[in-house]
Amino acid sequence: MRQYIRDRVRTSVDALERVVGGLGTATIALGAFLSLFVTAVASLAGIGLVAVPSALKAARWAADRERARLSRWDAVLPSPPPVPVGWRDAVRDPWVRRDAAFVAVHGTGGFALGMIGLALPLSAVQYLLFPLYYWALPPDVGGPGYVTWRIDGLPDALAVALMGAGWLAVSVALGPRIARWQAAPGRRWLPPPRDVDMSLRIAELTATRAAALDAHAVELRRIERSLHDGAQNRLVAVTVLLGAARRALARDPALAAEVLDRAHDAAELALAELRTVVRGILPPVLDDRGLAGALDGLAAGCGVPCTVEVDVPGRCAASVEATAYFVVAEALTNVARHSGAGTVAVTVTRRTDRLHVTVTDDGHGGADEGRGSGIGGIRRRVEAHDGRFTLTSPPGGPTTIHVELPCGS
């Protein structure tokens, strides 16, 4: 029950955040729609044609705001090409037509849904808090909203609060649906036309395939360097020491025993190097303890106090879990070496078919992907899985790395 309540609260807060954001973009879309409507009416008289490109650019700007909002919650919506200069070409452009349809629907229906979605929790709070301030109102005034009858005392005020509990239940039940309904026009009209979407998808897959091949080549070079500089040198030392021990065995048994001890130590170091390489390919801790246990192990070994919160029902694909593990490992290494942070937090959640990994530290910020801090490697590894990588690190901090990975339904 506690987990259910926690999930419902989280879902409701998430839905309210989406509704408020959608209300903001709907307000912009409403202004763009009114501009389009006035321009269209004026164009019937032949005096509004010169304003058509400006009105369409306003619609594009409103649509881009919704594209950015939806891209934070769902799959990334690619940006369209610029609006054509001439009004005839602009009107024929399929992107422009979809933008116009979007602002017409979202600016009206989305605005109404946003007002309803915001009014429900506000009304619930107003009703629930009424027993705290009813005494400051004249009894004949009634209460908030639809409460127009006389309030004679605390029992009547508590009855109003009970109505607020009902409003809260309605808000919790309808909030996620309102958020989905409000986002529906954007999901319907803001993706690119089908033929354009296919070409963009081909280009995206080509780029991610190249990134995957590059990441694979980098990983092979890393393994080769680890084997050559570590385990191979240790094994060569073992071979040399064993040869020296064999030659010294007859003439100096004490020296031979000492050399064998050194060979034994070198062999143990070689085994340790090999274990490190194997763990770098696919950490066995993921199979043994799962993603949550593996990340707890990383947090325990981090030089900065680290908290880990994992909410991932079931298991993802092994490659996805390995990528999430390496993202967190590299991020924590960067925090310990470069950030000067006092604390770092790791959050991993699964929303439908996406695994979200967030690493936030309170360091001095200013992280730069071009400085060779390993951030570029994280990006390549994530993009190889057709995922999304976002780095936010203003000067003064905090630094946040957010990664989204597809993990199946």
C-alpha cells in the first residue's frame, strides 16, 4: 500500500508538471492561432497576404516550444527546416500545415484542458484548507467555489474539506489522462511527415551505427592495451622468472626458491589484471546482484558520498544494464577526480520502454565534453544504443548527466 501511494503521488505530480507545461505552450499556441486566423480573414480581402509568412513563423515558434516540451518526456521530435520565404511555398509546405493544425487544436483544446487540469488540484487545496480560514469569512458568504450556503461553524467547514478530498481524488484520477489528452495534438501533428520521418530515421540509424562501430573499436583498443600493458607483461615476467629458477635450481636452491616466490607473485598479479579486464567487458556483478546491487557497489567505492535510488521493475537487456553501469561508473569517476563535489546522487528509473539514468553532483560545474574527461565516451556508448545523452553543467554547478536508454516494453 505504501508503494502504491508513493507511485500515485509521483504520477500525479508528474502529470501536474506536464499539464502546467502544456498550459504554457497552449497559451503560446493560442496567440499563434489567433494571429493565423486574423491573417487568413484579412487575406480574403487581399490585404493580409504579406503577413502570412510572419503568422506561419509564429505558428512554427509555438510548435517548436511544444516539440521541446514533448522531447523531454518522450522520444525526441526532430526540428523542421525553416519556413519557406514566399507565402505560396509556405502554405504548400507539409511541415507548415502540420504546425498550423497543431496550434489550432492545442491553442483551443489544449488551453482548456490545461485550465481544467490546473483548476482541479487548486480547488482541492482550497477546499481542504477551508477549515483553517473559514472563521475569517462572514457566515453568509459561504465557502470556496460552489459552496454558497451558510457556514455556521467548524462542522460545516469540515464538510467543505471533505468535498476537497473528493476534488483531490478526481484530480489524482484525471490528472494523468488530462496530461495525455493535452499532449495528443503534439504527438499527432508535430512529428515529421512520413516520408521525411523515414529519411531522418535512416540518417539517424546510420549515425548511431557509425557511433556503435567507433565505440566498439575504442573498446577493443582499450582491452588490447589492458592485456598488452598489464597481463601480458606480467606473464612475460613469470616466464623469465621460471627460466631463472630452473637454471638456479641445481647450483643455488635458496635463490631458486626466492625466484619462484617472485614468479608466484607475478602470476597472481597477472590473474588480477585479467579479472579487471573481464570485469571491464561485462561486470559479473550485474548477473550476480542485478543493476541495483551493482550500482550500490559503485557508490560504496566512490570517493564522494553517494546515494543511489533504483526503481526498475524486472530486468532490462544485459547490454542496456551494462551501458547504464558504465555510465554511472564513468560519471562517478569524473565526480571524484574533477568536480570538487561534496555529494553525488544516482537515480535510475524505468518509464514504459525507456531506462532513465541521472547522476547529479553539487560540485563547481563547468564540465566540458571536449576536455577528455570521459564524457565523450559516455555519449558514444549511449548513442550506440540509440539512446539520449544530456549534460547540464553551468559554472558553479550543479552538474547533471541524464541518459535515456531503450529497454523494451
